[in-house]
Amino acid sequence: MKLPQLILILLLFLASCAPVIKPHGYQLEEILLKEPQIIGTSTKDDVLTSYGSPSIKIEDVSNTWLYLTSTKEKKVFTKDEFQEQIIFAFNFNEKNILISQEVYDKNNILNIKIDGDQTYNYGSNYGILDQLYDAFTRGL
């Protein structure tokens, strides 16, 4: 009697440890089902009407709107892992007319190398004596 109950509890525990696929951002199906935008004709208002507000607006360097969609696999005992990430980029000219659109996925996304060097700031040393001094002299 105890062995079947123990096996059932073990199976339920193992089933609850299965990874969970969690979408984030815009849903890929919703974007793909929308009416495609026409280069040279569509405006920012057309893109806004079709897809909603963008995830990121880059208007100081280039007039670009980005729509992000990603799928993450949430695991119980290990680190979460991105399954897929897709970026839809819409570039506009100075009159807010669509001039190009790109789709970036894991095959053609830009790889950015992050510099691991650290800058040491001597002013950030705030020890226990500094904290005690500030606590007793505050308000003088």
C-alpha cells in the first residue's frame, strides 16, 4: 500500500519539475498574422495601428522602432534558457515613412562582445567607520 503511494508522489514531483515554456514580449503569431507593412508607403501611424507601441524606440541615432518577442524555458533546478528571440525592426525616414524593415533571429542577430574590464573608483570605499561617522555627525 505504501509503495504505490510513494511512486505516485514521486511521479507527481517529477512531472512538476518539467520545464515551463514562457513567451515574453509580443507574440510571434500575432505579428505574423497582421497586415504586412509597405516600404515607401506605410507610416509610423500605420505600424502603431498594426502592432501597437514598440518595445524600443531609437529616435536619436536612427529613426527605428523595435518589436521584441522571446521564448524562455524556465527550469526548476538549472538556469533559465532562452529558446528563441526575434526582433522586428522598422526604419523610418525624417517624414516618418517606412524605408526598411528587418527581422533578426538567432541566425542573423548582431553579436556584441561586452568588455569585462572594470573601472575602480576610490570614492566608492565607504567603510563601517565612514558610516558611523556620518550617522553621528548628520545634522550638525
